[in-house]
Amino acid sequence: MSTATPAAAGTPVSVARSQPADHAAVRRHNLGLVLRLLRSGGPRSRAGIAVATGLNKATVSSLVAELESRGLVRDVGTDRERRLGRPATLVELDGRGVLAIGLEVNVDFLSVLVTDVAGREVHSRTRPIDARHHSLDAIVALLVELSEEGVSIAGPTRRAVTGCTVAVPGVVDVDAGVVRIAPNLGWHDVPFAAVLGAALGAELAVTVDNEANLAALAEHRVGQHAGVANLLYVIGEVGLGGGIVVDGHLVRGASGFGGEIGHMTMERDGLRCNCGSRGCWETLVALPAVLRAAVPDRADELAADENLSPEDKIRIVAERASSGDAVALAALRDVGEWLGVGLANLFHVLNPDIVVLAGIYPVVAEWVVPVATEVLAEQTLGHAGRSCPVVVSSLGFSAAARGGAIHAAERVFDDPLCVPVLSDQKEPS
Ligand SMILES: [Zn+2]
């Protein structure tokens, strides 16, 4: 059996693994390779799969039969473009009966997004809550309810659930499944994967990750600029979070602090930050700073109002700017400048292909993005930042939960044999 490199099927975001050279591991790797190829490149003939992967035709036929027996691929008619010889049957990614669950715990809401293995959305729902006033047990119970509802809506087509990945606003040790610090939830060292896994049922694989990391994964996979190798995702809400994709892989760092860009020091003697430090980037560009500068007469009242979402609050700023209010316009210019300064610093570290702004920034994009773009170009070596577009996210509130579902589905691409054989089929030898 020949092997091929994963690069033949694109650059999926996942932790790279070394492959032991035994037969089962090689077969598992090649099954995943074929699945990824069909996901990124669409339907292909068996001969086309062989050419693209470098595997021989007999191996490809056997791999396709294996995937078919698990409902992960199916035949879809013939290749009409083919001029010579017999028309070839095309194979496409299927996976309709295998579900992946993405969940998000936010300060203001809980949400669920269920997809099949091909990423088709089966169900999504957001439930407003004030998570700060709910116990851990109460949040877990609500997440179980949301997940069960989502899976039951998929109905009789469901054969398996590949896993569940939950996004939280905090620093996460992904391998340990522990939320190290989630200041806005008041969580410290919470073994969230184990707690939620026990509540959902022991057989379900549960992963916990930072919300901005999962949103960045969603941007990289299904956003408007999907597929770029190096992407920097910046989300402003009550705090400022980041997700970093380098060479197609999420960067989390040694202990999960990679991407905590909101706490880069911009002013040594600046304002006190929620983290206890001073002059962090988020004290200059996140929602509280924008409200203080743009609507000083209502800033305290708006900051304290728990009935309004961050998006409701930033819309008030946008309304003032639209009406020509000089204070709001000057404040948004400052926010654009500080965003540009931080992005220029990060450009010299990461050299991203693109910066995607999310959270409050899409609402005030017309004032903030041109200024940030200008400063990014000015403050970079040789004005290299000009080559890096600053754009706003189009995925909205569901980005982190969608990233969770993408992450959970990835388990099938890493190991297609985790999906059971269809009951009316024999396991291929
Ligand atoms: Zn800070």
C-alpha cells in the first residue's frame, strides 16, 4: 500500500500526528486522506482519487468501499465531462447520518449548532441567559438539554454522533479538558470536558476550547475567506479575544494562552484591565472603552445594563456616528488607530494573509476598518501591512458553535473507522 501526504487534500486545521508505520494506522490515514480530498475538492472518480492522492487504484477502490460501508461516501452518477472510454462513476462525501455537535457558553447566551459530517447544518439554537448568575451544574444541564434537542431534531436519519466540542470564553488546556481561567464566568481550573461528558453520556467524545480559537477555525473553513493559510481572528466584546491560524493550524501555545491578544501591553501606565494588569490592548478597543469614549453621557448606564447585548450597545454608538456626532466619530477614529497599532505589532510576529474582525467591529466597520487598515500599512516594515486585508466576519453569533461542530466532525476525518458500519452492510475485509 502506498502512502501520500495530507497536503494532497488541502491544509485541514488539526493537530498534526505522527503516523506509526503499521498497516492499520496507514489504512486509517489513507481513509482520512480520501475523505478530506472529497471534502475540499468535491466529487471525483476512483481514478481521479488515485491520481490526486498518489495511491494505486486497487487501494482506492478498497478504501472507497470501506467508507461507503460506513455511510461516509456514496456514488453520485457519472462524469459527463469524460470524453474517452467508459463514463466513470463519481464518489462524493456523504456522512448525512453522522452528526457533530458544537456548543458555546457565552456570558450572555448558550448556543448549539448541529451539523452532519459534510458540514451541512441540521439544527441551531441560541438561548439567552446571564451565565454569571448560573451555577456550573445549571449551565451543564442547559447544554445537555440543547444538545439532546438538536440531535433529536435530526430524527431517524441519525446513526451516530461523532463528538461534541464546546466553546468557552477563557483560557483552556485543551488536552486536559480544563478551563484554566474564564474571568467573565468566574471559573478557575474547571474540568469542564469531564463534567459535561459525564452529563452527556460516557460514549460521547467531548472537547473544550477557547471561543475565539473555534471561531477562527470556522472562519478558516467556511468563512468568506476560507482556505487562506494564515489568518488572524480578532473579536471585540466586553473583552478582546483572538484566534490564530498559521499554516492551516490553530496556534494555542504551550498552555492555551496563545491568542490571548487582548492582554498585549500597549501602554505601560494605562488603564487597569480586567486581568489585573495595566494598559492591555482591550482597555483601548473593547466595548467598555468604546462606550466610555463614544457615548460618555450613557457609558455607565449601558455598561451596567445586563438586558442589552454587546451588539445592542455598539449599535447605539453606530447610530450616533451615523448622525454625525463629533464625540462618537472621534472615539471610533481612536479605536481604529489603536486596532491598527495592535495589528501592526501582530503582523510582525505572525505575518497573516488576512485579519478578520468580529463581535462589535462589524457594526462600526465603516468608521473603524479604514483607519485600522491605514495604520497597519503605516506601521509595518516597508509598509508590508498593505498586503494584508482587514475584513469583517460574516459568520455572526454562531461562529464559535460552528467551529465547535467543525472540530467535532474532524474526528471522523482523523479516524473514519470511529463511525460504525451500516447495519445492512458487511465490514469490508
Ligand atoms: Zn489585560
